[in-house]
Amino acid sequence: MRSWSGPQVPRLEGTPPVLRLHDSATRELVLSSPAETARLYVCGITPYDATHLGHAATYLTFDLLQRQWLDRGLDVVYTQNVTDVDDPLLERATATGVDWAELAERETELFRTDMEALRVLAPAHYVGAVESIDLVVDLIDRLGDSVYRVDDDLYFDVHADPAFGSVSGRDPDTMRQVFGERGGDPDRPGKRDPLDCLVWQAERPGEPAWESRLGRGRPGWHIECAAIALQHLGTDFDVQGGGSDLVFPHHEMSASESRVATGEPFARSYVHAGMVGYDGEKMSKSKGNLVLVSRLRESGRDPMAIRLALLAHHYRSDWEWFEDDLVAAEQRLERWRTAVARPSGPDAEPVVAAVREALSLDLDAPAALRAIDEWAAAEGDVSSAGAVVTLAADALLGITL
Ligand code: 5CA
Ligand code: ZN
């Protein structure tokens, strides 16, 4: 699948402090110190509707993370998938009378355009489920005896993985409940364990299917991400990322499947962004309570203000979107732009250090923004300061002033 063209990230002088990130698996801050290359997998969209601010906030989180690694002189290999065949996509296509593949292509294109506008760094590998079917089939083969049939469908036996449960830390009862709420089928007769997940779904009437040695069918969701991540990053990569709605079952299952197939750890850390709400509920395509990036752009809102509005919330918090957030971000952007355009300002070195410090501690963007606010509100006589702050806002926050 074609990626988008992300921005170039300028290099800054000096060295940032060590980077700490919250890992969902250990529920602790862990050191992120890849040797030379940082490897990142982020779960991509299911393209049946346009990008909303919740998606954008999640992708911005991992954009900030990459900028942290880049600031430390590391190379980043970033892989993201597109779930371009799955139940919600097929249901939407049927309900609206459009071809599922056309719907997926159209919404993926809109997503790319939104990401470009928001200056989100592009993945090196942007990979669809459909183009990865052979990878999925190979990975299912590697699962050996841990895969079994229910009718013509294939399931993964979660008991094959002694470490099952280690990503989410949830107990079996909670897992069972959440599994049912998030696309799983705990009550299907014939499964060894209610939590066992589908890896290959045999062809259903009227649905797309692909020929394979497993029979005609299509990939399960979790194995799709496991296969794509392993192919493009290998095992034991640095960070598996996504929104917190993916901790269980999605990231739990992908990690388990991968561990059983390879005998190696999947990711070193699991990093999750909080959920953005709107009108009192999680913003979601299925509920339809959406604020779309593309609509805001069409109505003339500056993408940099949208970006700033999202960065004003810590990535791990759940928060609700209000129109005022964008107004406040527009005012902040205006203050910053005025401040960097002054003939001189306060020394930039302390503010760059403060921004780095904030982001190094679990990507605390709100604290980073406050540091620039303070610089912008103060007076000083350093003539290069505006240019340095402009460069730092670009490199570390992705904001062009
Ligand atoms: N295709 C799968 C992942 S493999 C999927 O979850 N697609 S999605 O389109 O539903 O979501 C895309 C990304 O946005 C996921 O990382 C998801 O966790 C995140 N996301 C979805 N809704 C929200 C929200 N309201 N707030 C923050 N992030 C969200
Ligand atoms: Zn995924």
C-alpha cells in the first residue's frame, strides 16, 4: 500500500535526556533506549469512515514518540497496517451500497491526506491486510497444533502461550467480557476456550474470500497485525502502539500468536493512547459521534491548530473534545507565531531543554506547550531565539510556526 509523504524533521543541537515511556504490560515507566534503530508498529485504521480526532490523537502520540527517537539520533523503522478487509468495513459497504474495496481505498486516501495535513511522519511500511494474506497463511502454519478447526474456521488456542494475559494483565472473567464486547465470540460452541480467537475465517456467502491452503477465506484481525509486524520489524521490536481500546483483545492476541509462532517476545513495550470522547461517549465510527479532521480542514481551520489542540492533552488521558479546544489552540498558535517573529526574545536554550525534558518523561506534550507559552510571554534580547524555538517546535512537536 502507498504510504504518505511525511515531513522532514530538522536536527537540533544538544542532547536530550533519557526517554521514559509508560508500558501497558508492566504498568510502569520503562526506559526506551534502542541501540541504533528504533522499530515501531502502530495499528492503523479500518477504512470505512473518515479520520476523526480520536484517530488523529493516537497517531500524533506515535509521531511524538518518533520525534523523540529522531532527536536522539536514532533511525526509526515505522510500520502501520490498514485493516482493509474486516466485518465493519464489509457491513458499511453493504449498508451504503458501495463496493467494499472502493470504500477502503477512498477512506485510506482521505486518511493519508489528513495525516499529511497534520504533519504526521509517514510509515516506511504501510501495509494492507489484503496484500498480506500470504504472510498470514504462513504465520498460521507456524502456529502448528495451537490452531484448530471450528466448522471451516480456524482458531488459535490461547493456552498454547504460557504468557497469555501478560499484555493486558486482565483476569479471565474480565477478558471474557471484554472479548465479547470487542469483536470476539466467547460463546461460539466448539471452541476449546471462550477466549480462543479466529485466525482464518472461511468464506461466507456474499463476502470476499481468497484461495489458500487453509481453504477459501480471509484473515482474522489479530493475526493480520502479528504477521505484518513480524514481516517488517521482526520479533522483539521496540514499541507496539495504538489506542487503549486495543490493549485487549487485539494486542494481547497478536503478541500471543507471535510468541507461539516464533518462540520470541513480540514487542518490548506496549504503548497506548487514551480515548478521545465527544458528546459524552468515546468518539467512534460505529456510534457516529465524530469530529472529522477533513471537515475541520474544509472549514478552513489551520491543521497546526488542530495538532496543537490534540497535543494539549496528555496522550494517556481519556478526554472529551470541545469546540473551545480548537479556539484556544488557534489563540496559542497565534501567540507563538507572533513571539517567534519578534526581532529578539528570551534565550531559547532553556525552553528547548524544558520541551525536551517534558517529552522525555512519557511524552508530556502539555508540559512542553506550557514551556513555549512561558517563553512566548517573556521579553528578551537574543536575536536568534525566535529561529531556534521555531526549529524546536518543528522537530519535537511537528508544529510549523
Ligand atoms: N484497524 C484496527 C487496528 S489494527 C483499528 O482499531 N482501526 S480503527 O480505525 O478502529 O482505529 C484506528 C486507531 O485509532 C486505533 O489505534 C485505535 O485504537 C484508535 N482509536 C479509535 N478510536 C479512538 C478514540 N476515540 N480516541 C483515540 N484513539 C482512537
Ligand atoms: Zn492492529
